Amino acid sequence: SNIAAFQLADRADKLENALDCQEKFLVRAYALCHAKLYDEAIESLLRSLDFQANNLAVTLEKADVYRAAQKLEAAENELENCGNYKNVSAEYHYQLARLQEIRGQGETATDNYKKALELAPEYDNALFGLALRYDLMGDDELAIECYKQIVGRERCPVNALLNLAVLYEDHGDYDRASQYVASVLQAFPNHARAILFDKDIESSKTMFFDEEREKKRSRKHQILETPISDFEL
């Protein structure tokens, strides 16, 4: 939202007064990227290299920023510079999968999410990406399995809880869907999407269903694609 972008830009400005170090420039780049100040984010990432930031990590972050800015060729160029980390770096395969998704290469994106998880089984970003791929492909069973792994962690993203609730609602398991939405509202009582979804679930419990119409309804509009990093419980 515009408010969130303003807050992130404000935090980036405050970081400008902090002592120069790689952590400052990396965190500032993250805030600037999410505030959609992409050129400034790239500059901050480049500054982090002056303080011995890891070159691979910075290159992959640059690819992430360029992808967010819809500069896909620039993102691809950054990833090509990391080609020797194929089958070595989980983050490389994750970033490659994100780019392939935007390019409409769903199958290869799925393969790269799987490779990232093969290299780093606890990598929740890749697991969330794979869950979303299964979700969009209509493979609910595998999507639920992935989301459940994520929500079983000590800290889990709100969107995994909400996406899992969507799937359970689609299958008519309203009690379980309500359980996951309630977990979000317990931590974030004013979470707008969770509040609306909670009302939707309660309505679904009482309304008459036209089963054939429900089968034809597109679930794509229910899938919440806000980045995994927005909130954590």
C-alpha cells in the first residue's frame, strides 16, 4: 500500500544517518526496494560491497530488485553472473524461479523451486513459491502439504496461513479454514484481508451452495500473492 511504501521510505531515510557498514546498506536496500525506490536500492547494494558484503548475495539481491522493477533483462544478466553457482546455491535457484514465473515459464520455475529446496530443505521462501505454484496449477494436495510445512515453523508468514485457509475453504473444511484465519487475527487484529476472509468463511458456513457454479469459480482471485516477507508470526 502507499502507506507501507511511505513508512519503508522513511525508515530508509533514517538509516542514512547510521554508521556506514554492510548491514546498513543491505537493510536500507531492502527498505528502498519495497518502497519501490529501485535505483536507490541498487546504489545501496553497491555501497555494501565497499564494506566486504558477500558478492554472490549482493548480486542475487540486485537481481531481485531488478525483477521487482520489471527490468527483466537486467535481472537475467545478474543471474547469468552467478551461473557457476548452479546446483550449489539455493538462493540462486530461488531467484531464477521467480524470474521464470514472470516470464511465464511455470514448469522450469517449479523445477528451480524444487532444486532450491533440495539444497536447503528449510528454505521457506522457496517452499512458499513451490506451494503457490502447486496452488495455481490446481494441485491442492501438494499445495496444502507445502503450506503446512511452513505454518508448522516457529515463525511463519501470514500469507501461508491465509493461502492454506483458502484451500481448506475451497474443500468445504470451514472449521480448519477459520482456525488459520484466527491465528492471523490473534497476532494482527486489524489485518484487513484476514477480517474480510473471516467474514467470507462465516458466510460460506450458512449460504446455499450451487456446487457446479463453485467448481467453475476461478480460485486465482483468492490466492494472496503478497510477498512472504511482509509479516511473520
